[in-house]
Amino acid sequence: MFPSVVPPCAGCGVCCHLLVELLPGDDHVPEEYVVEHSGVRCMDQHGDGACVALDPETRLCTIYDQRPQTCRTFSRGSELCRRVLKLPAEVVESS
Ligand code: SF4
């Protein structure tokens, strides 16, 4: 079920179903959560695409302080955020 407005990040977790490639400098990410696809280091995912670091009940990141740079720079309400939420661009954000 997708929301009708941009929800708060805490408890959403929809973007945590995208493939996250690690970047140079992401050495702090716990190795047990990392896999390699064709030589590219990525966050491992469950069968539904959920990042293995995403808590399935709280939908919060369990490695928040060690999360990759891509996760740190992802912006709530950005074009990609709205796209993965299947929201049109004009939809307002919730408070
Ligand atoms: S590392 Fe954390 S913020 Fe990044 S995709 Fe995984 S659960 Fe989401």
C-alpha cells in the first residue's frame, strides 16, 4: 500500500527497497550487510527488495549511524522519493 502524501521518513522505508551501491568512503558500513554484484559492493536485500538493515516492523534503519552515503543524501520529497512512493510531483508533504 502506497501513501497519498509524502510521509515522514521514520516508519516509511519505501526507498530502502531500492538497490544501494556503496561509494568510496563507505567503509563504516557493517560488512555482514554488504554483498557484491558484478564487482560492485551493495547493501544486501531480501527477496522483496528490502535492505537487510531495514527493521521490517519499525521500518527504521538498524545501522542509521553507519548507513551508506547514498542513504544519507537521499532527500525526502525528492523526485526519486516521489517516484518510489508512486506520487505525482504536485502532491504536498505531510507534516
Ligand atoms: S542502510 Fe538503512 S537507510 Fe540505507 S537502505 Fe538500508 S535500511 Fe535504508
